[in-house]
Amino acid sequence: MICVILGLAVLLGAGYFAYVMGFFGSGSTTSQTQISDTQTTEPEDTQTDITPETDETEDSQPEEDDTAATSGVPCTSLTLSQDSITLDEAGGHIFLTAVSRPADCTDKITYQSSDDSIVTINENGMITAVAPGEVEIIVTCGSITERCSVLCDFEAATTEPDTDTPDDNDSDTQQPDVSASDGSDASLSSTDFTLFRPGEKTTLTVHNAPAGATITYVSSDASVVTVTNTGEVTAVGSGTATITVTVNSTKLTCIARCNLGDSAETGDTGDSDVTYSLSHTDVTLFSSGESFQITVSPTPGSVSWSTSNSAVCSVDGSGNVTAVGSGTANVTATIGGKTYTCIVRCGF
């Protein structure tokens, strides 16, 4: 009997022990799960807090870039005085005129030769022949580009003295002196002007001519303009002529336009549709303080004058233009809401 009681006690004790051990095991598992859950959620909450802050700073930067506005007035059109030019002598000069629109355009006009070994061009549009061949002059204003073809139609004779008879000391050593005085540095006071009345006069002046140079003036059409041996040009009839000025062996050209229509002769300014013209459309000045006057034909009731760059030239209320500094500027006459422009180049 005692043995039976002891056996039951042992069984009950073993069962109780197993129950207690099972209970604590499940409790520890639950607590571990809760700990791991809290550890997992903490980094997730931290990451979601950081992400929107990064997106907001990235979005704000492009908005600042987009508000950076460009200043100035862009070029909308570009017109060249010529689309093809022929030079028949090494060292020959001619100006290529480029006019940008609108008149208050702030884009700079630039000139470039496709081959400087054949033709060079400076910042004022002066083309100089160097060697035989054909090139393109590329003129750019803002996003607009125009081109002018230039043909140098002459023989390259400058290589012969270097390869033949090096012992001819007299002739070889004197040639550089001849080329230095050939007039290649000479230029004209104007390359394009307009006259409006029969008998109206203007004078072409040669600048930088060598001492003792022989200078001749020839009009291509005496029925349009005549020119004296001192450069005085006189309007004869309506039309366009080219005045060729030869300085020793260098030829320079100027376009002379005669607009002798009825409105110019009568001077009628009562019609609001009258088209006016300037006496000069492209002028080069060579020293500070040098001046000339632009006149308007027919004579308008009132004119407003302005310069695009007062550091290059100034203009008063009567159209008197005075050189100030080196560069190129547009002098504009405003008449009845219309604008008329003269290019002024100061090369000093």
C-alpha cells in the first residue's frame, strides 16, 4: 500500500515539473518575439521620417534654376550688305556690313573667315585679301548665322622672290619696302552712303594712306554720281554706282546710292506713310573726336537720335556723330515710330 502511494506521488511530481517547464518556455518565447518586433519597427519608423526630407530639398533646387531668367534683347534677323565679293589684288580691302534687328538687339555680331590664309576679316567687318582662293565669311548674331562668299581672283606672285636668284641682292632687298607702301593699310571714311537731291555732294576721305601715295577716284556710272580727283562725290541721277579708290596698288570701294524720287525733291512730310532715308548707312571713323553729320531725307518734322553704344560714338539732336572709343555702334533715327540705322565703326 505504501509503495502504491509513493508511486502516485512520484508521478504527480513529475507531471507538475513537466507542466511548470512547459509554461516558462512558452513565456520566454513570447517575450523574445515581442522584443524582436520592437527592434524591427524602430528602424522602419526612422527611415520613413528621413525620406520625405531628402525629396523636398531635391525638388527645391530645380525650381531655383528655372527662375534664372536671361536678360537682353535677342537678334531676330541678320542682313548682310553683300552675299558675294570678288577681290582682284592681294591686300585689297572691302567692308562687309551686317545689320541686326531689332535696333536694340543686345547680341554681338561676330565675323569669321573659313580660311585665314586666303582672306582675313576683323571685328569691324573689314575683309582683306591674302592669297588666291575662295572662302566663306561667317557672320553670327546670337542664334542667327549668315554667309558671304569671297573670291580672291589674282595670281600668287609673292613666292617667286624666295625661290629664284637669291643672289640678286638689290631687287630682293627692296621689295619689302615696296609692299610696305602699297596702300594696304588705307581705308575709306565711308563704304556706303545715300544722296537724295541732284547736285548734293559728299567727300570720300582716304585714311592711313602712305606718304606720297598716288590716289585715284573712279565712278562706275557717271549718270548716277561723279567724283573728282579729291574725292568729292556729286549726285546726278537716281541709281547705284560703285566708286573705286586706288591707293598705289590697293583698291578700295564705296557704294553710292542716289534716291532722287519725287518725295525727296519736294520734301513733303505731311504724309505719315512717307519712307525716309539716311545720308549715311555705314561710316568708319579713325580718331577720337572725329565727327560727321547724318541727314534725313525728306526733311521730317521731328527726329529722335540715339546710339546703341555711347562708349563708341555719341550723337546729338541734329544727327552729329562723334567718335569716342574703338568699336562698332548703331546710330538710330526714330521718325514717326519707324527706325532708320547707320552703322558707325571706330577703328582706332
